[in-house]
Amino acid sequence: MTFRTEAGFYYYFYKVIVQAPSFAEGWRSLVNDTGTEYPYHINTLQRFNVYPEVVLGGLFRVFTSTVNYLDVMPYFLECYTINRAEGMDRVTSCVGAGDLSVFYVNGIFCLLGLQVGVMFLLGCYLGEGILGGLVTVSAFFFNYNECTRVQWIPPLRESFSMPFLVLVSLFMSVMLKEGATRRRQVGLVLATLLFALPCSSVSFVLLTNMLSLFGSYVLGFLSKDKLSPVLDSMFLGYCIATLFQFLNTMLISSLYVSSYLAFRAVFLLNSAFPVKSRVVKLFRDVALFVAVALAYKISSAALLNLSDDAHIFNILKSKFTDFRDFHTLLYICGRAFDFIKIETFYKFILTLLLPTQLLWC
């Protein structure tokens, strides 16, 4: 398997941890990286979401040390000498869990297995029976190419984060339906943390969750008592992830943080000045939410002199206008950033995904 473009980029940091004289030396190399953006010194753990590579690199070091100590490495690594064209040196090719790249890919595939398992549990819970889990997993496999790219490009950040996003959904569903307990809150904090650390677009994904919950609140489907533990647990996990990433300014100034603060402002307003009219309350809540969210986003970006996330908004701008620059051209040429094709909906109909969703609604 060949790691190209960003896949090779992330794999490099895994090799740094594995091939360093010690784990601590590898960690220091990432924290004080002089090669990635030469001639600048950067903190890779702050700038990029490479904690998965740190964890897998550490696990590989432990694995190889253990099997070498037990003298069982031949059971995990098989190497061959490859004769190439005349005049060219022989090369060695290895397979098995003891190989650097195979261990890396195996770890990613294990996370995919975890994702399917959590999806089954989520389906069982929402469907109130094992049939719901079977339908959920079946929908995943029948629409596999639309759900993941792990078979083509394993090191993508989504391969590491998706299992924990599903876990976040599971904890949210349980807490909103049955109420919050200490264990459930801790579970949601950890799930959010594990999702946030490898995900480069975590703030936008969690923003969609926040907007969904806000919509449910202003329409009267969910109460403040139900929502508060969920919002606070997710935000705490996000804050811990921000600390792990050395106070990454993009995370501090994100729309998710601004929406959380706006949600809290709405709670305070409704507690201090309740109104009986649902229509007045709806428009007042929405107006305050938008105002606080925009005020925090604009002021924090100006205060931190932040422009790192400007390319994300430029990509959105380029999708609906003729705006183009270097960064947008890099992204919009990729199929993953194109508009959803009409054939995709045909596939969803053929696999019964759309009909069952419409029936459920």
C-alpha cells in the first residue's frame, strides 16, 4: 500500500515516533519540528491532528519490545528478499503485524471494526431491539463506499475520529432519553475528547450537533434540564482536547465555542426574563443566539489575529460563487468536496436507505 499526499504526510509523524531513539525523543521532535514548514519551528501537535500517530507509534514500540523480549517476532513478521532488474540491488519486503506500515494500517482497521460495533449498539438502542442494530449495520455495509474511504486512504483523519463520533451520538441519545448520570457524563466527555483530538474539522461537526440541539430547544422538544448536561459534557471534552493541542487558536475561536456561549446566553435570558408567547420566545432566542455567536467569533478572531481558518470559509464561498484562490483550487478539484451527485440518491434508494428514512419520518 502506498501512502500519497496527506496520507504520507501523516504517516511520516508515525515513523518519527517509531524510529526515534526513544518515545520521549520522538515527542520532542514533534513538539519542536524544524522540517515540516522549514525554516520555521512549529509544534506539530498544536498545528496538526497527529495524536493518533503518536498513540500508534507508542503502541508499536511497546509491541516490538514485547515480542522481541519473548523471542516470538518470527510469528509476527515474515520477510522476503526481492530480486529486481539486472544491475539493481535486492530489496527486502516484510508482511505481518511486526511490520511498521502493516501495524499502522491494522490499527486503523481495528477502529473501523469499533465503529461498526458502536453503530450496532446505537441502532439497538434507538430501535429498541437487536433488529435496529442489524438494520443499521446492514445500511452501513450496503452503502459502504458512501460511508468511508478507509479502504483507499487509511490515514485520513476521519478514519480515527468517526468511531468516537458515533459513540458521542450514542451517549447523547441515552442522556437525552433517560437523563444524565455521572458515568454517562464522563463517557460523553471522553468520547468527545477522543473524537476531537484526531478530527481536523471537529468544531464544524460539533457545531451541527449544537444547532440541532438548539433547534430542538427553541421548538420546545427538549428542556434546559435535559440539554445542560449534554452541552456541558461535550464542551468539557472539547476544552480538554484544546489543552492537549497546546491551546490551538482555531479551536478557541471556533464557531462551536461561540455557539455554546450563545446557547448559555439564551438559557440565562429565558431564566431571567421568561415570556409566555412561544413565537416571541422563538424569535428572541434565535436573535440572541446569532448575535452572541457572531460577536464572539468576530472579536476572538480579531483578538487572536486569526486567519488560519479563513480557507474553510473560502471553500464554502467558492462552491456558490466564482471565487477561486490557491487553497480553494486544491480542495474543490477533489471529488470528496464536490456537490452530491444525483446518482448518489439513486444508490440510497436501491439500498433502501432513503425509503426507510422517509418511512421513519
